[in-house]
Amino acid sequence: MRTIIVRYAEIALKSEPVRRRFERQLIKNIKLSLKGLDYKLRRERGRIFIDTRRPSVATRRLAKIPGIASVSSSLRTNAAIDSITSVVVWKAKKILSPGMTFAIRTSRVGKHPFYSRDVNVNAGSAVLAEVNGALVNLSTPERRIFVEIRGTDAYVFTKIVNGVGGLPVGTQGCVVALFSGSLNSSVSSYFTMKRGCMLHPIFFDSRPHADGQTRKLAISAARRLADFYPKLELRIFPFGKILRAITEGTQKNVANLLCKRAMVRAAGVISGQVGCAAIVTDEDLKQIAKEGVKNLHVIDDACELPILRPLAGMLKDDIEKIAHQKGIFYPSTHAANPPPSHPTTLKLEKVREIEEGLNINTLIESALPRVKIIKLRRSAWT
């Protein structure tokens, strides 16, 4: 049986009532992500502990939960120097070989008849005596052994796995995201969940104008996002008739603008159905510069809700780096980003006039009953 130490950071900065509420939501999300595993959960101030016989699986899942700063799989023992030293030596024999350097790092919470330095010295001396050829290096060791002492318990571990950080999903309201399955839409959705928002992604299915492959790629990309919140659902909005009406009734450059407005307008309607307070789009810095502020104003006018653009200050290289780090970007499971357009700037009154002639509102209303909801996690996962 191993004990996983779950740490959070930003939650600890909140006032006491808010902190308790955020902790409760984080624990709900942990239980959701650990579904299918046998475990016991307990909480102390500043820490959540998970006792499980499958620490590698649990650690991997926990590291993807927004709100968790880091996790460590540890061995639990009594908060006595002799007990701690025994576990440290056992661990050192597993990870050290002759000539390797090590250091012991100890932290304490609570009152004890010894200091952290006493643990470091006693345990370090025992390791030197038991592991032939091991060397101490306090500045740049090849291996680190951590000891975290809290009250009557001590935890020994060698790895700190970074988590997502941020705030627990469900603490910051609900938003709808325009989700194409592209790199940008995946990362913008990830950022939104990291900030604690409950996400409702919408994929606008343009069939028969496009084949079903784009839809499959979008679903695959959304499934990866469900690693961060297993209850995530993807809505499939039938956009084919709307796209045909726009492309057949207007020029290409104008059509791009009208399509974006139609998507935002449809997202606004769905937001009202599910109780969301904002819409998330995936434009990055380069796209916004090319689109122009005037056109963004025209697009945003399609809905009364605020439009959030998490990637507004980011370039493609930065977005790709984050996607690879968080495991949400695999080219084979992502739709390509749409090709850059050459937007035409139109006055808002003219855009509204064109939309009225195309009966866009009527087309959106007729499409709403055919929206499909896909549950991205159908069962316990390993």
C-alpha cells in the first residue's frame, strides 16, 4: 500500500470559507478521476492523502486534475527518527548504486522532539553506512530522497510529479467553447478548465460539405481533454445547412465572418440552455492580428455573452509546447487548424442585413433539436 501526497497551491491563497469550498470541489473531482480504483482518501490542512495499491495509475490521473499542484507516491511510517531512517535506507538501496550522489530533504509540520536537520543527518549517515560507494552532495545530487513529516506520520518519497495547478473544475462557473478539435481549440479549452470553469465544448459539424473524418478527429481530441475532467461532454451541432446558406449566398471573405458569427450565436443559445456565462474561442495572437479588432467586434456582437480568448497573447510555438507537455496534442488525433483567411471588414449594420436575408436565426433554431451530446468517458479507465 502506498500513500499519494496531493498538494495544491492557489487554493491555499483563498479565504477560509472559499478554501473549504474549493477543497470540497477538488475532492469531488479526485473521486471522479479515481473511479474504478480501490483507495482511501483523507484530508489534512494543506494536503490530501490517497492510500492505494495502484500508485502509478492513481498518480497519472491525479496529475491531470486542475487544482492539484503536484503529487508524490510515498511510503508512510511513524514520525520517529528510527522509523524514518529505516524507510529512507530501504528506499536508498533501491535507487542508489556505488558512486552515485544523494541528498535528503526533510520538511515538518507540527511539534516533534527533533529538527529537520536531525532527520537529514541520521538518515544520511545510515545510507552512507548501508549503501557502499554512495556519496552526499547537498547542492546537485543525482538522487533526492524527500521526507515530509506531518504530526505523527512521516512520508518518504523520491519524486514530485507536477500537476496542472490552477483551480478545481466547477469552482468558477460554466462556459461554452467553440471546439474544432484543432491544436488551438484543445489548448484554449485546457486553459479554461485549468482556471476552474466547467466546460461545454461544441463541435460544428459541417457535413455534407466535409467528410466525417474531421468529426472523428474532434471527438478524439475531446477525449484527451476528458483526462482533465472525466464528466466532459462534447456537443455536435449540425452546421451543414447554415454553412451552405452562407457560402451560396455571399462571397468567400464575407462568408468566413458570417460563419464565425453564426457559431457564436448558436453557442450563445446553448449557453442559455446549460446556464453558461461566457463563450470561449481559440484565436491566437497571429490570428487576432490578421483578423483585425474591427472584425472581432463584429463577431462578438453576435451574442450578448462575453467572448473569452485564452490564447490571445500566444504564438503557435508556445501553444504547441504546452500541448505536448500536457499530453493533449497528437497530430493523428487532431483536426488541422483552419487555413488563414483574408477577412473583409464590414460595417455591423451591413452584416446584420445580410444575416437577416439568409434567415440565420431561423436556421440555428431549426438545428438545435438535432444537437447530439457525446459522453467522452463511458466507463472506468485505466
